[in-house]
Amino acid sequence: MTKYEGIRLDGVGVTLGGTEVVANVDLDIAPGEFVCLLGPSGCGKSTLLNVIAGFVPATGGVFVGGHEVKGPGVERGVVFQSAEALFPWLTVRQNVEYGPKIRGASRSECAEISERYLRLVGLFHASDKLPSELSGGMRQRVQIARVLANEPSVILMDEPFGALDAQTREVLQREVDRIWRATGATIVFVTHDISEAILLADRVVTMSVGPRARIKTVAKVDLEHPRDLMDPRALALHRMLRDDIGSEVNKSLRAQGLLTEEAA
Amino acid sequence: MSVQGEVMTATREPRRRRPFLSRWPGSGAAMTVASIVGGILIWQLLSLRLPPLFLPSPRDTVLGAIELWQDGTLQMAILASSGRILVGWGLGLVVGVPIGILMGHFRWIRTLLDPYIEFFRFIPPIALVTLAVIWLGPGEMSKVALIFYTTVFLVTLNTLAGVRAVPELRLRAAASLGAGAVRTLWTVIVPSTVPYMVTGARLALGNSFLTIVSAEIVSAEDGLGALIWLARNYSRTEWVFVGIIVLGWLGYAFDRLLKYASMRLFARYGVNG
Ligand SMILES: Nc1ncnc2c1ncn2[C@@H]1O[C@H](COP(=O)(O)OP(=O)(O)OP(=O)(O)O)[C@@H](O)[C@H]1O
Ligand SMILES: [Mg+2]
């Protein structure tokens, strides 16, 4: 990694299709920190991540490593939920070499980089396969390797394991943890899964329900790695986060008239 | 708790059952042969009860085909028509694909060309035959130009639709991996659009057969359209049948060839027939 970079959101607001989706979000993420973003469906987690990635314009200040974000950039790698983000006509190796090639790495450098990161995610043996020949979990590993090949200082992940089965997800969670330690990158990780957040994050950030969603709670996860989800402190945190998000979900259901007072 | 349970419930698509009759016993090839033999049989029966000038029998048609083959007319007609189609269609691809890409990618080019696209959608090539002959003469040029017109139109529209359908995710992935506008166009948009180009090319090839017949009938010199039209002068209805059947086979063969070739060449771009 070149250098570690922090992220600062300063009064960030996003308007999409006439709706103010998120408003007034302030968040400071330290260099090398692992932050998980939790919140009810549709509150604006992806939107916030897309703002940091530079895909979506926002009001307020968005800074990465002290520089204002004005668009996508190679120092911020993005792992998407859907493997549709891979280039299906390129082999696994070619997908991983896409970034290095752009920055002018030679053929042998490219080969070396793709080998290193494909080995890191345990997919070197599948280098010459096409994405369509891989399982869902393998495809997500390719996405991760492709991002790592650019050696970004910030990695943004939007529910990268949301479409995977529980076993595969567990394996990949351990891998992300390992990669984070190995690279020292700053990671922002969006998830629906409270356990996943507790397992991985230094801090868990929850959001309130939208429109005009904002940051609700910031919880520090003060547990040593490797973490045990059955640890009483982990369970207490889990309960706290569940209630925190649950109350937001109820708020939104009530707003839509889907939840009556008795049922609540 | 029921609230959370409901929110978390994933919707799963119900497993689809194959529709009834899609599992007909016996092989597909046998069915095809049976269908063709049955068709010829019905044709034969009908021709027994009708004068040959109105409906020649299968036998008359085969004899007519042999006659046309022996004096070389049939081969010449096939070559002439195929040549025109391939040249006009090829040129149409070469021009239509870039126009479609540019229209899809640059809004201002789309806006600029849109009125013409919207207008010419309703003008079939057949309506332009007269003009083509007046402007380009009755020779090769006018016929190739009409095929070109058919092809450019279909290929442009399909390519344009393909560019518009490139998943946003893929564009974002390319951008955050460092690809600029030109590289994204070349390494993401064009490859993503290949299946649409192939669809456009196949539609255009089919329509080229419609167009070639009308063009060759108007300025009848050679080609399958001319053969069909001129047979009338000799009261040889079986030659009309020969022309029609050969046209059908030729079109089928071209389409299969194109389908097979594009599946072999572009499988990894998502072309699968
Ligand atoms: N292009 C758009 N136009 C209008 N509204 C949009 C647009 N994109 C997203 N939204 C709205 O913004 C809100 C936040 O969307 P976002 O995808 O960020 O939510 P999310 O928290 O990631 O949800 P999920 O957990 O389901 O992925 C949603 O209510 C959505 O309807
Ligand atoms: Mg989302």
C-alpha cells in the first residue's frame, strides 16, 4: 500500500430523483480503520458508499486522504454486490490485470500482480477461467483481487457477500479480515448482517431510515481478534444494534401504514 | 419479531414447470423430417387436382430446377443475389455498428440523428426501389444500396439499444479501476454490446432477402428475384417455385452460418444463439 488514507464526510447530502435521500451526514474514518455501515433497507447505505466512490454527486464535503472527491479514482477500490461488475468476456486473470494495464504496468509486471493477488484470494488455479465458469463466492473473490491489484488505500464494499450462502460467506469474511490486516487499507463495508459487522468492524455505524437519512449510532467494537460472536460483550452489542435498527425499521413500516401500534 | 421476520424473508422464484407438449416423445430431428415430408405430400396431392400453370407438382419443380441448373441460370442467380447481399450487408455492418455506438454513447449525436431514425423507421427499402434506380441506375449499385439501407438501419438501432443497456455497475467498475472515457468505450461498452450487434446483423441478413427480391424484380437482369419474375414471361410457374425454394434455403443457410460463426467467435461476449 502506498499510504493509508482516512475519509471525512462533512455535512453530506444527496438528492436522487427529487428526493433528499441522505442529509447532513458527518463521519470521520481514520486511516486503516474498518467501518461497517448498517441500516434498514433503502435508507441510503449504498448511496453514501457511492458518494465516497465518486459515482454520485453530493452536497457538502467528501474528502479522502485530505483531497476532495470529485469522481471515481483508483485509490478507492469498489467491490460490488453483484458479479455483473466483472467483465464476463475477460478471464479471471485479465479481469485482475485490467487496472494495472491501465496504469501502464508491463506484461510481466501484470502477470506478477495478478498472480500475487489471485494467490491471496486462493484463485490462482482458476486464472484462465471465465467469470461465468465460477461460483458466486469465487466471483466475489475475483472482484476483491481485481480491486487489490490497484493497491487502493481505501476499499469500499457494498454488501459483497449478500448473495452468498452462509458457509461461503463465513470463509470470505475471514478472508477480508486477513486481507485488511495484510494491506492496511481503510475499509468501508456495507452490510445487512449485524453479526458480519461485529465480526469485522472497528466501528459499526448505523443509519436512520430515509428520506433525509442520517447517521444514528456509532458503536466501537472493542473486542480482540479473532472475534467470538458468542462472547457476552458481542451478544450485548448485537442486541443493541438489533434494537437500534429494528426501531428504525418499525418507524418506516409505521410511516407506510404497514405496522399498527398493537403489533409493534 | 414477526416484523423483522417479514422484512428478512427473501422472495424466491417458484420453480417453473415445462409447458405441456414440450416433452413430446421422439427426437426433434424426426419431427422435422416428418413435417417436411408431410408438407411435400400435401403439395403433391393439391397439384394432382390443379393445372400445372397454377400449381406445378413437386416433380415438375425438381425437373425445372435440373433444367435451370444445367444451363447455368440457377447458379448464376444464386451467385448474383448472394454477392449483392453480402456486399450490401457487410458495408451496412461496417457503417451501422460505429453509428450505433456513437449514438448510444454521445447524447448530442443521438439527438442529432434521432429525427431521421424516427422518420425512416417507417420507410421500408421497397419504397425506395424506384428512387434507387433513378439515382444509381438499374445496375449493381442500386441493389447493393438498398441492402445497405436495410442493414444500416437495423444494425444501428440494435447497437444503440445495446449501448444503452450496458450495466451501470460495469461502467462504474471500469471508472474506479482507472479507465477514462475512451478506454471505457473501447474495453467495456463495445464488448458489452456485441450480442446486440449480432442480433442486428441477423435481423438485417433476413431482411436483406426481402429487399433483394424486390430490387431484382424492378430492374430484372439476374439474381433469384429476376428469375422469379422472368419465369412469368415463359409461363413457367415451376421456375417461380424453384426460385422461391432456393431463396428460402439460401436464407436459412446464411442465417445458420452466421449464427454458428458468431457463437464460435463471440461466445464469451454472451452470444448464445
Ligand atoms: N436514482 C434514484 N432516483 C430516486 N431515488 C433513488 C435513486 N436511487 C436510489 N434512490 C432511493 O434512495 C434511497 C436509498 O437507496 P440506497 O440504495 O442507498 O439504499 P440502501 O440503504 O443501500 O438499501 P439496501 O439495503 O436495500 O441496499 C432508496 O429509498 C431509494 O429508493
Ligand atoms: Mg444498498
